[in-house]
Amino acid sequence: MVLPLVLLLLFSSSLGHAGTPPYEIPSSCNENQECPPYRVVAYDKGNAFEIRQYESPVWVSSVPVNGSFSVASIIGFASLYSFFGGNNDADMSIPLTGPTVTKVSSSSTGTPTCTVYFYVPKKIQENPPSSQETQVVRWPAGHHAAVRRFSGVAGDVNVPLEVEKLKQSLQGSPWQGNTTSPDYHVASFVNPLLQGDDSINEIMFIFDQ
């Protein structure tokens, strides 16, 4: 798959360091792109996680892809990039948002199913455009996330390791019982084709409080 040069250059300013909780909002969310609002309701510096409450964000999702996280995230990113670029039923060009979120779901075959999400800008959330290749997803009020941040290239080797680190960090915490699903989300604040050592990524366990 050959992607246009502009796709390779997007989100290149979203670099930094993982830091410790409570995590700073990446600079790209303040300068270049709209990101879903949330508030931090708890954090643990020693175990390196924070608990967030999201404000009913609206997302557009790609078609689920069976395959590795690395491959599926690029395929989903390209599909949603095209959608935001105007390949939708309203021929509407939508400002790109962040982060790129990939939901990784387990399957009986052992091969994960990955679905990629872009946040829908608030001004069009009431009536966003659609397409046959995408779906609008609305998180209900009260959605929470247990989050662990890490730096580097998010790939098939380190993502499962970071997932296990977050699971271990939550052991014995008040949120241990709310995060038992095998599914998880990976949020990347850099275009997946541009990730480097300083790229900011997050592992997220989503749950209702």
C-alpha cells in the first residue's frame, strides 16, 4: 500500500516522553488537533497508571481487520484518513484529530481483530458524515479508562508487554475488577508510519464506573 506524502507527515509534532501520572496532555492536542476531553479522577505514580473519565466522545471507526496490530493499525489509519479527507457521503473534509485509537479484540482463532478510531470534532458530532466503510460510535457518559503511557514505536512486540504491565499495575487497586476484559485500546499520538523513540502511546482499558 502506497500512502500519500502528506499522510506520512501528519502528527509529526506529537513527540515527547511518557512521563509519570498524571500525564501531561501531548502538545499536539493543544496546538494542532482536537482531542477528546476527559478528566483524571485518580492516578498512581508508583504503579504508573491513571484513571480517566471521558465526556461522551464520538468516534468514527474503520472496518475491523483480522491481523497483527502493526498491519491493522496502518490499514485502518489509511481508511479513516481518506474518510476525513472527504471520502464520505457529505463530501466533507474534516480536520484531523487525535489520537489514533486501535481497539484490539481477542478471537477464537488466536488472531486479534483490530478496529481503528478517529475522534469526531465536537462541532459535527450531532450529525457527522458517514460511509459504507466506517461506523459512528458514541461512548456513553461515564466511560472510564485505566491508562498507561509509554514511548517508542507501538508494535506487535512491545504493545502486549505494556498491556501486561498495566494489568500488573492495577492488581490490588480499586479498579482491578473493572479491567478484566481481554480487549484493550492503543492510543497513538503520532501517525503509525512516523513513530520513533520519542513517540507517545497509551494502553487503555475501557470500563463503565
